[in-house]
Amino acid sequence: SQQGEEDPQALSIQEGENATMNCSYKTSINNLQWYRQNSGRGLVHLILIRSNEREKHSGRLRVTLDTSKKSSSLLITASRAADTASYFCATRSGGYQKVTFGIGTKLQVIP
Amino acid sequence: IAGITQAPTSQILAAGRRMTLRCTQDMRHNAMYWYRQDLGLGLRLIHYSNTAGTTGKGEVPDGYSVSRANTDDFPLTLASAVPSQTSVYFCASNTGGTDNQPQHFGDGTRLSIL
């Protein structure tokens, strides 16, 4: 079963608008990561937030983490057509090297 | 350019045939992973390797085997392919260790089993 579940599964916005994607998970985590996947390509890491952090920024990306609600959000501000991609959250739990990926949010930014 | 190379990029295979997907990284990463990506199911871990000489089973290991003879290479073998193994396969790597670092992904192998 998937640890992370993204919401919504698909999102379509106009260029310039903000895009918010949410991720919920079930068990305690060490950290949560967000990845992006362009069509036909592999995943690319965007940002990592540790379990003791509440918010993190990277350029136009803002990630929040609420461990009490077991949820995270990824905000992309001032979206561009080039942001069109699928976005995945991934969680790491326990002592494993493995991360568990959600099923992703497919974002379409319309020029 | 440093990264992960997967081969082939795509393959059509008859059921029952043996197939090895290749993965090579030049980042000297200790840990490597194989995932399959299916619509509606996201990425699921097949096998992983924390360091050369060791491997472990992921979420969906049945029908697949791996080896890690050296740091750079992590081939995935389907001993006798079945149609349910039609998928996109991604290899990934990271530095390993106790503080999980971001994974670097190859661009995938699109495999169709007929």
C-alpha cells in the first residue's frame, strides 16, 4: 500500500497562478521529499523537509509539514508552463534506506 | 554528465523470455534501487542495494532478481517475463547512510510483455 497519497490527482491552472498539492501519509516519518517528473523522464528531486521542520522554501517552491496531521503541502508560486509535470511526495520511515512514493499529482499549467 | 544510465530505453518482449535491464551510475553512490511505475499505483520498489555486494527485497520483488557486483552497476533480471510485468522501470541511486539523501533517477525503461 502507498504511504503517501497526493491530492488532488490532477490540477489544471493558468500560468501565473499558484498551485498547491497535498500529501498525506500514515506512519511516522524521518523526512518527506517532493519530486517532479516530466513526461517520459525520470523523477527529479525538488525539496526535502525533515520531521522536525515545519516549512521550507526553495525558489518558487514552499513546502510545509504538519506531523500531527501527517500531511504536507507543496506550493508553487507564479506558475509557468514549464512547471507542467507530475509531482510526487515520498516518505522515509524507520531505519530503512527505502522511501515510499505516492501516486502523484498531475499538474497542467496553461499558458 | 554525471548521472544514471538505463538501457534499453524501451523493449517489447515475448512472454516467457528472459530479460535484463541495465543500470549504471557514475556518482559513486552506495545505494541503488529499482522501481516500477504503473498508472494509478505510483512507484513501487522492486529491489534495492545498500552497498556493493548486498541486495534486499522491496515491495514487489516476485519475478525479479538483482545483483550488485560493483558500485556502479545494478542490473534487474526478469527470469521468465509475464504480461503483468509490463511497466516502466526506473533505476535510482543515492549516497545511502542513515540520513536518507535524495534519490537520482534514470529516465526509465519502457517494457511491454506480449
